[in-house]
Amino acid sequence: MARLFGTDGVRGLANRDVTAELALSLGAAAARVVTSSGDFRGTRPRAVIGRDTRVSGEFLSSALAAGLASAGVDVTEVGVLPTPGIAHLTASTDVELGVVVSASHNAMPDNGIKFFARGGFKLEDAIEDRIEATLAAQWDRPVGADVGRISNDVALADRNYIDHLVAAAGRPLDGVRIAVDCANGAASDVAPLALREAGADVVVINASPDGRNINDACGSTHPEQLQAVTVASEAAFGVAYDGDADRCLAVDHTGALVDGDQIMGLLATAMKEAGTLVDDTLVVTVMSNLGLLLAMRDASIRTVQTGVGDRYVLEAMRAGGYTLGGEQSGHIINSHYATTGDGILTSLLLAARVVGTGRSLADLASVVTRMPQVLVNVKGVDKARAADDEGVVDAVRRAEASLGETGRVLLRPSGTEPLVRVMVEAATMDEAEVVAHGLADVVEERLAL
């Protein structure tokens, strides 16, 4: 049987895969696991629940609250709030568990459930496995005065998170105009408020959620509107969030996209300059562009590479005590201020760097020159042999030798399909195309099912 928890919680089609019954059971099971060894000194353990703007989040968050309360946990529902806002509340308000109902950048029909432990960090795999194992276990239900209470506190939660964001900016943002695409998601209220309270002049689009329009042709997965509005409004730059605002991509004043690799590059150099980049190290995934790795080498910044997924970035950051890491997709983690990726925080830090240096985002982002990249999906192959087949390994070795330091080859088996992804970066697009398709032919021939 497939594991219930994926790399970012439980996720699937709302009301089919992720049902009210599942949410109720997960709430009760999570409460039992997380509170099993706690000493609460006569008080009940507490949890906080937030969600993005999907219509299904309303019944799923209610079911989660019911499950938690049935297991003796006092629950505060804070309504719509970005995922990093819930992580911050979990860390700053002395609760045992934070819960987010969101499917992040996925389309509206999907939804998901993710948990944060005390301190605001995502649950470890072993804890998730214990929750899954507990779902079907018999248990003694509390009764009478021992059941949990459910309350609502939207305004205080928003204020707590916004104050945290404004303080993190570290300087007034007076005089900078920023175009903001809120993806009709969880950032729709708090992001414009935080940026304005920090002093920025904010032009807002896609901040009118109706429960059905989250991520719909907008936000970080569809930046075209933002690119046009940034230029038309003469903004210094623009930022786009995804549905739960844990990621951020940017657009410079010309409308050119600034991706997560470029954002990490400019923030890393700023932090190194300020002496806040621990061990002068940036944590990235294997999918970060070679241009970022070369730029960091030239800036005397070491890079540590992890598997794909922000949880693996965070694990490496915590293990090494590092302060900055992220993904090309715009998940950026700055451990000075956050325990998970925070798109709104990232946009405030970008704005502070623009204001503090007096330089344009285009100029700052030029620290990273992206290498041309080609990705070819080779279908119908035995992905399990990709790393060991002698012919494939030899072809990869020869390709890497031909590319030298100005290129890179990466083969990644799909997690769910009989498919191998061949990624090649090179000095020119033509070279990347030739090498990628040549390798794809070898993979298809050697590994065909």
C-alpha cells in the first residue's frame, strides 16, 4: 500500500482522495501521536489550524478541528493564512501542533493537509508514519470536560504574522513600488498589508478569492499577468506567490522573470556581505541551474545540494546550521526568520535589498547567469536500472566530459511513472539540445521495457 504522506503532507482530489472522514481521522490520530509523551501540567495541549482559499478547505478544516478536539486538544481556527504564517504561529504561540489545509500551487479541485510540530517545523517521516499507523488503532476517547474546545481568532493571527514580516524587512521600504500577484490565494489579504505597512507602494492583482479561482491562470505558476502589470505600472519589480504563499517568483522592471535560483543568488551574496550567511554556505537542490552554482563559486559561497523538495533543503540546513536555502521554484527558506519557505518574507527581503543598495532587481539578479537547460522525458523504460546500466552510465560519463565545467547532466527516475528525466545544461542551447536528445536515445534503447 502506498504511503499516505507525500513529501509535503497528504494531498489529492478534495472530497475523493482527501475527504472529511480522512481529515477527521487524521486530526484525532495526529493529536494522539503528538501529545502521547507530553507533560501538559494539568492543561490541555493546543493546536492551530489555517487554510488557503479553496472552497473545500472550509469543510476539511472543520473536520480536522473536530478530530483534534475529540482527542482532547484545544483548537484555534485562524481561517485563511499562508502556510508559513501557520508555521510562525506554531513556533511563536506555544502550541503543540500547527495544521494547514492547502494544496499549494495545485489546481483548485485538489487539497491537502500538512502538519507542523512544536517549534514550527514539518513533521519528521517517522512521526508521519506513526500517525498513519494510528488511524485504525483502537483508543480510549476522552469524555466530559476532557474533550477539547474549538475557538476562532483570525484577527490576532493576521496581526501576529504581519508584525513578524514587517520586522523582518529590517528597513522602511518607502519609495519602492511593487506589483504583487496574490494568486487569489492565502496571501490575498496579508501580503499587501505587510508590504504597505513596511512602506512600499503596492499594486495588487489577483487578490479577490472566491473559493474557486485560486492559482487559476495567475500566481507563480502563471506570471504573465504580473509581467505585464509590472511594466505598465512602472513598478520597480513584481512578485508572484502560489496558493499558500510558501513560494515567490519575481519580475524585474522590464518584465523579465527572476526565478528562485536568481533570488537565492542575490540573497546569498547580500547575506555573505552582512556576515549572516553561516559558513558562507547556500543549500540548493540538484535541480538548481548550473549558473547558480558557478556564480556562488565565483562569490566564494559554498553550495550544498539535496534531493528535490523543500523538506530536504530544510533537513540539510538544520543539520549544518545553515541560514539560507531553497529551490528554483521559489521556495526560499531563511532560517533567521522562518522554519519553512515563505514567499511574502522573500518579497520583503528582496525589496529591502533593492532599497538598501539603490540598485534595480535586474542588476542584482544578474549575479546569476542562467545556463541553457533542456529536459527530455523518456517514457516506457525501466527506471530502476537508470543508475546502474553500463551503457547509460558510460554515455553520461562521455557527455559530462564533453561539456566540461560549463555543462551538467542529470538523470532522474520519476517517482510514479516508468519514466526517466534527462536534464542537460550547457554553454549554448544548441549544445544542450544535442547532448540531451543523444542521451535520451541511449536511455530509451538500453532501458526499454
